[in-house]
Amino acid sequence: MGRLFGTDGVRGVANADLTAEMALGLSVAAAHVLAEAGTFAGHRPVAVVGRDPRASGEFLEAAVVAGLASAGVDVLRVGVLPTPAVAYLTGALGADLGVMLSASHNPMPDNGIKFFARGGHKLADELEDRIEQIYREHASGEPWDRPTGAGVGRVKEYDEGFDKYVAHLVGVLPNRLDGLKVVIDGAHGAAARVSPEAFARAGAEVITISTEPDGLNINDGCGSTHLDGLREAVVRHGADLGVAHDGDADRCLAVDADGEEVDGDQILSVLALGMKEAGTLRGNTVVATVMSNLGFKLAMEREGVELRQTAVGDRYVLEEMKRGGYSLGGEQSGHVIVLDHATTGDGTLTGLLLAARVAATGRPLAELASVMERLPQVLINVRDVDKSRVASSARVAAAVTEAERELGETGRVLLRPSGTEPLVRVMVEAADLEQARTVAGRLADEVKSALG
């Protein structure tokens, strides 16, 4: 039986893989693991529970709340809010744990459960393992220790969460956004109200698209995975920039005034140089994954900023940031972490800080983003191969060495086995797109032949 927890909580098709019974059981297990500190400290444990607008979130939220309350945890329901809002409120309200129901950028039929520990921090692997162990033990028939009478948890609506979070976002900005026209694509998701409100309070003129969630249209042809609508709206309205979120708004991509994409690497570049100038880039270092474009690495070297690279996944970025005491990190996908103001990636905060840099410098976003030149990047998924042998195959190693020799210092090769599928990802970067395609195709053929 595989591990329930993936790289970002428990996900699956709602009411098929992720059922109400599972949501309830996981919540009780999480209460036993994460709420112990509150019990031992002599107060009733408290949990913050939020969700994105997916229709399935309604019944899954009910199951989560029931599980927590049945385990003696008081619940504050904050309703539809972004994942980083639930993380922030968990810390700001001194709650013992937080729960977010969302499948992020996944299509509507999917949903997920993500837990936060005290302070609004993501769970370490060992905590997830403990929750899963307890869940499985009781799913197989072992009875729960259930409180009764006054010992059961109480459930309250916490309507102040929206304003508290928006005020936090606007309050940490280094300057206002007066004079900027910004288009926001809310992906019909959790940021549909929050992001426009935050930008407006910060002084921007706001135009919105895809901010009318109906429970079924989240991420449907919109948001950070579908930028065409945002490009068109920015150009049509003559906006200074556009910001696109995913379903739970823990990430942000942007487009400039000409409708050109500004990806996570470029956003990191702009923010890193701004923070360096302000003296807030701790360790003069930015953290990114091995999938970041080589152009990002070259830009940081040229600008005198150190780069630390991790395995793919925002959790690994965050772990490295905490280990080294760094203040900025993120992924090419737009998952940006500003650790002075957030415990996880925050798409609304990222967009606000990017816009603030445009406003403060008076320079167009395209000019700011040009500090980094994106080198052509080709990614090929080689399917139906023995991915476990990718690191040990002498034949594959020889092919990689030859590819790296051909590319030289202005190119890069990365082979990465998928975490969920029987495939190997072959990524090649080069100064020339045709060279990247040729080398990637040849290397993919060699991987297929050696490992197929």
C-alpha cells in the first residue's frame, strides 16, 4: 500500500480516492498528533479550517470539522480563503493546527487535504507518517479515544479571517501601488476575492478576470496554468502588468504590459535584486530548485547573489531556507516563499511585492525581468522505463556526459525520475532552441533504449 501523503498533502479524485470517511479519519489522526501540545499546555486545542471553492470542498470540510470536533478540538471555520491565508491565520491566532482543503492547480474533480502545524508551518515527513500510521490503525478497526460531554470540540465561524489576512498582506508592502493598473486572474479559485481586494487597498487600479467561482469552474482554462486570457486582458486594458494565481493561490505567474509571460524564475530575480538593494536578502542568497532555468543561475552570478539549489518541490526549498536562515526562495512554477512574511508560498503576496517593485522603480516589468535571459528549455517525458536505474546506468551516464560536453557552459542536462509515474524526465537547456531539441531528443532515445 502506497504512502497517502504526497509532496503537498493528500490528494485524489474527490468522493473516489478522497472520501468523506478518509477526510474524517485523517482529521482525527491529525488532531491526536498535532493537538497534543495544546492539551499538554492545559488549554483546549484549536484548529483553523479553510478551503478553496470546489464543490467537493463543501462535504469534505464538513467531514474534517466533524473529525476535529469529535477529537476534542475547537474549530474556527474561515471559509473560502487561499492556502497561505490558512497558514497565516493558524500562526496569527495561535492555533494548534490548520487544515486546508484544496487540490491547488489540479482540475475540479480533484481535491486534497493539507495540514499545518503550530505557527502555520508545513509538516515534516515524520509528522505526516505518524498521522498516516494512526489513521491506518483506526481504519482497520482499532477504536478511537473519544471525548464526551463538554469534552467535544466546538465549531465557530471566523468571519474576520478575510480582513485580517488582507490587512497583513498590505501591511508588509514596502510601498504603495498608486498609479499602477493591474489585471488579476483569480482562476475562479480561493483568491477570487482576496487578491483584488489586497491590490485595491494597496492603491492599484484593479481589473479582474476569472473571479466568479461557482464550485465547478476552478482552474478551467484560466489561472496560472492558462495565461492566454490574462495576456489578452492586459494588452486590451493597457495595464502595467497582470497577475495569475492557481486554485489555492499559493503561486503566482505574471505577464508584462506587452502580454509576455514573466515566470517564477524571473519573479525571483526581480524580488532578489530588490531585497538585496533593501538589505533584506539574508545571506545574500536565494534558494531555488534544480529545475530553475540556467539563465536564472547566470543572472544571479552576474548580480553577485548566491544561489542554493534543491530537489524539485517547494517543501525542499523551504527546508533549505530554514536551514540556512534565508529569506527568499521559490520555483519556476511561481511558488515563491518570502519567509519574513509567510510560512509557505503566497501568490497574492508575491504579486503585490512584484507590483511594488514596479511602482518603486518606475520601470516597466519587462525591463525589470530582463535582468534574466531565459535560455531555451526542452523537457521530454520518457515513458514506460525502469526509472529506478536512471542513476546507476553506465550507458545513461555516458550519454549525459557527452551531452554536457556538447552544450558547454551555456547549457545544462537534468535527468529526473518521476515521483508518481513510470517515466524519466529529460530536461535540456541550451543557448539555441534547436540545439536543445536535438540534444534532448538524442538523450531521450538513449534513456528509452537503456532503461526500456
